[in-house]
Amino acid sequence: MKFYFSAKQIPQLRDLPLRERMIALENAALKMTVPERSLLNVLKLLIIVPVFVFILQASENWIALLWAFLVFLLYPLFIKPLQFSLSAKYLPKEVVQDE
């Protein structure tokens, strides 16, 4: 499985405008299998739950808010490439641009 860090890197979507790339990826994401969706959702939870744990610790240690912010910033760095890579195999070989 090849990792794509941007929707523009996916060969089928390279020449499309942003809005159409996102629509095509959304339609491809709907075709993902249950284990793929479950894996993606579990990984999302593994990133989001520590944010709330750090926020709860903020009453005792204010630096925990900085850690929560840092973990929250890492969310798209891990989830989006995985989501793009899992969805890319469900894209048609050629995506037509709407006029």
C-alpha cells in the first residue's frame, strides 16, 4: 500500500480541482470494507483520547494543555495519509472532471 500525504498525489485525482478530489475521496471512503473503516476509527480514537486525558490533567499541570495541543496537531499527520491510502484503491481508474 502506497501512502499519499495529499489528495493531489493520488494519480487518478492529480488533474482535478480540490472540490472534486474531495468528493471522489468521500465516495471512495464509502466503499471501504468494515475492517478498514474500523481500523481507521480505532486509530482516530487512539489519537483523540490522549487529548482529553491531557485536558483533564490541566488542573494539576498546565503544561498538559501544551501536550494536548501538540497531540491534536499530529492528528491530520497520521490520519489523513492513512485515509487517502485506504480510499485510493476504491477510486475508479479514471475520474472524470465535471464541467
